[in-house]
Amino acid sequence: MSTAAVKRVLIVAHGHPRFSKGGAELAALQMFEAFEREPGWEPWLLARHAEPGLVRPGAMLRELAERQLLLTADTDPFLFAARRLQTLTDDVADLLQRLQPAVVHFHHYVNVGIEMIRAVRTHAPRARIALTLHEFLAICHQSGQMLKTSGELCQRASPAECHACLPGRPPGDYYLRQRYIRSFFDLVDVFIAPSAFLRGRYLDWGLPAEKVQVIENGQPPRHAELPPPACPPRRFAYFGQITPFKGLELLSEAWRLLPAAWRREQGLSLAIHGDGHQRFGSAFAERIERAFAAAGEGFHHAGAYEPEGLAGRLREADAVVVPSTWWENSPLVIQEAYAHGRPVICADIGGMAEKVRDGIDGLHFSARSAESLAATLRRAVDRPGLWAQLVAGVQPPPGIAQTLAQCRAAYGLAE
Amino acid sequence: MAPRLLRLIDALSRRSRALRTLRDLTATAKQRLGLHSNRALLAWGWRYALSLVRAGADPLPGEAPTAELATVYGPAEPVPPPIKLLIAVAGERVDLLRPLLVDWIHRLPADQVRLGLLIDSARLAGPAALELQGLAALWRRPLELVLLSGVLPLRGQLPAAAAALRGPQQRLWLVEGLPAREVEGLPAREPADLLATLQGPAQRQGALPGLDAAGQALFLDPVRLGLAPEPPARLASPWALAGPRLGPWAPLLDAGRRGLMALGHQLHRLGWLPAPARLTLQRRWQLPAGGEWITGTVCDPDQRILALRDPASGENLWPRCQQWPLPPAGPALLAAPSGPLRGWGLCTEAILATDGLWLETVASPPRWLPLRGCPAAPRRAAAEELLGELPLSDPRLPAWLDGGLGMALRRFPPEPVSPAVDRRQYGPPPPAPGVSLIIPLYGRWDFMQHQLALFADDPALDGAELIYVIDDPALEAVIAEQAPAWQALFGRSFLTLSRGCNQGYAAANNLGAAQARAPRLLLLNSDVMPAAPGWLAPLLAALDTPHTAAVGARLLYEDDTVQHNGMVARPCIDWGGLLLNHHPGKGLPERLLPAPAVREVPLLTGACLLLRRADYLAVGGLDERFLIGDFEDSLLCQRLQAGGGVLRLCEGVRLYHLERQSMGSAGSAERRARFTLYNAWLAGQLATEPLGAAA
């Protein structure tokens, strides 16, 4: 195939899954692999790395696998400004000039340097620039969660409120931060948000509506075919990391609120799949251990799992619970549950409430309320015919092929 | 106020000899003014500062802040824009520079406004230069960096400062380090309105007497905005009262500090308070070529040092001392009252027969400076000590090296090496070799084994002479032990040379070249491995094309990304534009390079370099004057080019270069960086000197 006919797409990620297994890193690699199968496209991956042993003097790039490049870079945590701007104005600029990609699709700017967007505009002027928004990092300095340090849910960012939430910096710094990030976002042709909720937050923040499209992060096809879940459900399950924002304490409290005799009579169980609470300090880890110990009969912590082992564990579950106390954007676990025909019970806020349709393919409970969650669990078991109706309502989630087709349309290239 | 000030100045001038430090000045001022606490003194200083501002007259006659550095980064404008806007950043908030500049960049068009940064902290100069260079490249517009030195720009001095900073026909605006939206007196939020405001009639904050119509300035009080520099730690104690517990009073006390500073300057400028001379003697080294080298620091802005006398001979050595500027230790405002610190050095032909020197200064009794010991001076130790003072990033680095520091270091010749060469031939030497491969070994002996394994079945090596120069005594035993077996196993004859010491990359190659028998030399690193047999013939053929002085090959990393595909000299922003060797395309996958060809290139690496032995010897081989090793190859290339030859790169010839990475600790990485800095400067000097100039 001649090079003239081939369109190059450069996918930029803040890490490579071989070194760091985050959701956005994985999404970038999956997109690269999906483009590999597309005739007429030549994908390139530019992933930032932080392995000191891989740094070569004077060379900011190296190749991990064919057309998968690693970039030595780092950013400051506040502005996502490249610590070494010259990497972008020299080395990345050189790469862009040689590649002349038709599309540069950022899966993140963190660690890479948000200024790279301008470097693309300058050195590959014909490239369409796409940016997938994975969370609220541009809006919110509090880990991009829009969850205040006080624990409250945050509705909007403003210099005064951000200063009040994280008092270390004067309000003027937050103003500068927003201006700075926006000055690069202005150069992006299309933003891709995995949920309408996320899109809404970025529109509130000032992105033009016509530039932000909702495209789910579709997953590669799954091969496991599971037996249908029991109706009414007996086995509830949580999947995911145990972090302070995932509502595990809430879930164990809700379990405790359910009458023990009724739980026993119905033969109910609740399994927690995942770990990681040790990484959030001993105080949090102890709280979690105490909450798990107090939850009562039927509740057990099944421990961590590998992504490939998820299907096997879903086999032993009739219902998936997502009790998060923050917004969530588009949790992967909901896609996984639906791919395997399991309805989901989740909090009625943010991205999870959007992905789970109350009464159609899952149930909502009032966010952050253990009583509401307990009542919802009880309703799922007690209401005759409800669970079978929800199981019938579950639709398989969009796959990576659909995501790719939507992204290609979003790039707006003449194909 | 005025009579009291005059009385104070009179009193201070009579006691001036006692005033050596700011602390002395503080104590004397307290005593003379009848003040009993630091708080009262600071309040007095504050009133004095206010009086300077209110008077509007130039408080420091003859002392305008000068721009120590004014550099424009990015593309040059065809016509200088009519407005220059300098953002004054008084503190050291490096993290704020980028968003601030971007905010202004987006609001002001390049053809109307030249944007710049005005700083008064030397420590900010390096980071600021890097930021401006990067932003200028990203936005493709010129950005200026001005480093103000001398005294703190109080309001009353701004007119003079403005005149110095403004270009002809330019309007100058100075704004405090804030985003445009937050600057008082700039009502406009839209770029067009903002520009109109800058173009319109004067709109100023506060009174700025003495500015002409074109040199308007907008100035906001940095103290009020909390952007004033923090007092440096070593002055913290006299001003301990100005700590956080004073709350709202802290800015007033800060102004008081400034008042006292200004008073100190005033006294100096009026000539009533001559700066005391300070001279330290830090190090005495025995030079390898005989004589000794004495260094120290000196601060003598009013030239009060009369003599540095050798009691044995009675000779005044001071006129023979070299001096060089040293980077200021703190913010520029503190360096001013006593003058800048300089390094000094004295090189003698013979070791001084004395254990001390007399320092004679105006109006002080002579002072005895003891000279202790005189160890032999290893060049590297001297370089470490002298270069250790330098910051790793500052646009003024070349100026400091030019100013004497570099020349001082050049006084140290390379360590002499033993003339005895241990020469061992393994296998029969080739009868009439066409090319001699010269391969220095350092640190790793196993590379030699790998190379021999690859050379074994490569017919290109049949008519070649292999010379390994062992530049690391630690490797000698193991190579002597293995060599006969390697020779037998791989069927290649080779010669090893060693002087029993680490003489450096350049000297090792020169030794090899001196012993080589072929008319052509291939300088090769031990960690360079040919990708495939048959690599040598195209290089030899290319050397035979007309006007060709040297030939190189494409070098790759083990993952097929580019390590070397020709080299250029590129200015280094961290080092004020000193030229460094840059490998374009380094790190890129090879398939992104154009189709291989034989190209003429500006410079070639010494890791794999083919040239004629006669040419090599004619230019004196590799220059041995660098520290450790850097730039020998680019300098050799330049010297070959000066003789009319061109350099060619055979891109079709591919070798792998496992370019070793520095495995040292952070400390040694810094030391290495300072050596490279000196080498870069030295390369620039040597390139302009005629060949054969005295080492």
C-alpha cells in the first residue's frame, strides 16, 4: 500500500500499559490496536514513560514495539505544563514534521505536557486534533474528581471555591490555571467524552457544545459466554479498586442494615472483588477492615482479580453493585456487567446514573445513603418479577469497533 | 527628617571603617538614631523609604538600574513593534511564569507589542530563559528577558530604568507579575480593548515623575501584592521581627528594609561609605609543569586593595592576579552594597618560598593571609572546585567563563602520561594494511570480545589492522589473559597498546594513531557493532571521492532508533548559547528518515569516523585539552573542514552504538555536566585559535 493512501493517526497517552495499567492508558493502546486492523490507516502510539533506566542522553524518544514510541517527559501536577518544554519544541516537533499525521488523538495530556497540543498545531498544521476527556482533571485540581476535600460533591469550579477547597494556593492561581489549560483546549478540533454527564461538566466549564461528542470507550470483544443470572438475585458483587470514593463503607453499612434473619432465609451473599485500600493510608485501611468485619453474615472480601479473570468472577454474581460516592464518568465495570447480562445497582448521580437506566437494566439508589441502598437491595430480591425484567432489559455495550467508527466520524476527515 | 539624616550620614562616614556588613550598618544606625529596637529601626527605614518615594527625586544619584542581560528569544521582528510590555516578576515563583506569559501572549498581538519578562533575581534567570525560549518556539513570536541588576528598582528610580529598557521609538509599559485581567488600571478585558489602552494616553497607577510622553509605565507596588522577594535566610536574624506574627505589619517592615538598603546605597554613592575590601585565599595547588596556582575570592568594588605581597621577595603579586566574575550568591539587591564577588587566581613559575602573603588595603593595617600546604594539582580536582561555583543553568555562563574563569582553568595542562607503552601483538600483523581501526577501551573489556566475534567472518576486516588502546589499567590483566584465546578463536590479529593509566579518550586515540601503519584510520568506539558484514568497503569508497576529508556511518540504538545520523552544533539555552553537539533525529525510528544516501553533513561523531592518517596528524589528532572527553570529534571535524575538506555520511552503512549511559550518582552527574559546560566553552575557544597554539 502506498504511503499517500495511508492516513496516519498518532495516539498520545500519558503511559503505556506495559508500565502503568490505568484506564486511559489501556484505552489508548486498545485504540492503537483497533486502528491496526483498519485498512487505510497507520496508527502510531506516543506514550510517555518514567523509567529512569530507559532514558538515553539526548534522545527523548525510543521505540517499544513497531510504531509504539516512548517519550521521556514529565509535567507539573497543577498546570500539566511540560517540565522540559524543549522536548516538545524540538524532539516531538521533529517527530510531528516527519509523521505529518492526519489525526492526533490525545488520550491524555498529563505527564506528556499540555503544550504538546500547540506543538501539533504548529508542526502538523493539517492534523485534526482529538482529545478524549477521561475525568475532570482540567476543571478540578482535586484529583479531577470534583469531590471537595470536605467530602462534599462539587458542582462547579471557580477560583474562589477551588481556593476554599484546596487553600494552599491563592484564587488567582486557579484563574491562571483555567486560562492556561483553555488556551490549549481552544486548539482541539473535537473532544470525546465517554458520558453525557462528563460532557455537561465540560460545557459548564466553557467548552463549546459543538466540539464535544459523547462516545463510549468501547471494549474489545469478550469471548466468555456466561449462564444467565439467578432471578431474584442471590449473589451480589462489587468489582473495582477499594478507594475512599468507591462507597465500600456505605455498601457494608447497607448490608448490616438488612435484617440478618431475612438475609439468611433468602440465602444472600455479597462479595467484594478488589483491593488497594492499603495505598490510602493506614487510617482508611483500618476503617475498611472494621466496616467489612461489622457487615455480617454473607459478606466477604474476595480480594484482587486480574482483568482477564473478571468474567470468571461475574459467573458467580447475579447483580453488580456500584455504590460510588463520587460522580464516576463511565465505569468500565458497568460495561462488563452488561456484556455478561448482569443488571447493575448504582447511585443516582453522575456518569453511573447515566449508564444504568433505573427500572430498565438496573436500579438507582439515593447516592451516599446506606438506608436507600439497603432498601434497593431488598427491593431487588423481594419485588416479584423485577429482576427477570431487568435482566431482559440489559443491552450489550458498544464495542471498540463502534467506538472507532464514531471517532473516525468525529475527526471530520474527508474519507 | 532631613537634618537627622544628614547627621546620621555624617556620623556614619566618620565611623565607616567599622561598617563591614549590613549588620554593622544596622547596629550603627540604631545607635546613632537613638533607636532601641529593630522594630523602631525598621519603622524609621520605612519612613525613609516613603520619603524617597514622595520626594520623587532620584534618590540614588548616578545609580540607574542597569539591564545586566537583555536577550530576545524566538524569531526576530522585521520592525520592532511600537510597544514594549515587560512583566516585572520580583519574586521567584518560577511556576507562575508560564501561565502568566501565555495569558499576555493571548491578549496582545506580536506585531504591536513585544512582550518580555523583567526580573531582578539572578536565580530566576536560568529558568526564565528556558521558559521564554520554549514559549517563543511554541508561539513563534519574540519574547524578551531582561535581568535588572544594581539596586532594587524603587518607584523613584523607574524613570531612569525605563529609559534604559525602552527601545527607540518604543513605548514602554512595566506591569507587575499578574495576569492582564487583574492589573489595576487596565479596565479592558478583551485583547482589542487592552491594546487600545496601551496605545492610548497615559493611564498610570501612582505618580511616576520624570517619564517622558513615550515612556509610560504602569507600576504596581510589589509589596502590596505580596510578590516582593523573601528576605534571604542569611539575613533573617536581624529582621526576625518581620516574621509572620507581625501579620499586616510585615509589608511595612519590608518597606523599612528597603529603606535601609536604599540608605546603604546612598552612602556608598555619596562616597561616604567606602566598601571594605574583602579577599579570601581558598586554595593553593602545585602545578604539574612547575610553579603553583593560588585561588580565592575577592570583593573590592572601590579598589581599596593596594598589594598582595610576597614577604620573601617583597614583590606585589596583585597586578599579576587574574580575576573573574562569580555568580551572585543571593538576590541581586544584596550583592550591590558591597559589590560583586569575584574569583581571583595567581599562577607562579616557581613555588613561593613563603607560608603566607600580606594583604595591603587603603586605610587598614596590612593583614596576614596564611598559605597552607601545596598539594599537587590534579586538573580534575581543580576543575571541580573552580566550576563547582557555577549554577547549572544561567544565560550568563559564557560571560563568566570568558571573564577569566575559563582561562584560569586552561592554565592546568593535562596530566602528564608515562612515555612507556606496553605493546602486544596477537597473531601475525597484516603485511600492508589499508586501514587501521583504533578502538579505545574503558570500563568494559567484554565489548572487545563482542567486536572480535562480529569481525571474525567479516571479509572487510581482511586487509585491516586492529588496534585496541587499553585506557583503563583495571582491564589490562583480563585482556592479556583472554587475548591469545580470542585471537585463536576468531582468527583476527590485533595489537593492544597501554600506558598503564587512564589518559583520556583523545590521548588514547592519538596513541593508536601514532602506532598505526595504514594510510587510513577508522576511529571506532568499543561499543559500536556493525549491523552486517561488508560495512567497511562503502566507507573506504566514500573517502576516495573528491574533497572528502572524513566519512561516518549511521549509528543505531539496539531498538533500531537513530543514535547518530550526522551532527550539528546547536546553541544550548541553559548555557547562554554555548554550542553543543546535537544529533538530529536521535531517538526516532529509522524508518522515519529519508531513503539512505551519501550526504554531506556539518559534523560527524568520533564513535565511527574514517579519515586519512596524514590529515589526522596534520591537524594534531584529537585535542587532549578537554576534561574527560567531549567535543574532540567535532573540533577535529571543524579543523578538517578548515583545510577545505568535506564530511560525508554513508547512511546505507549501519552500525549499532550501545552508547553507554552515565551510571554515576546525581552528584557525579552534576560534576560531569559542569565539565561538559567547560568543554563546550573550550571547544568554542579552540575552534577559533590557530592550530598548534600553546596548550
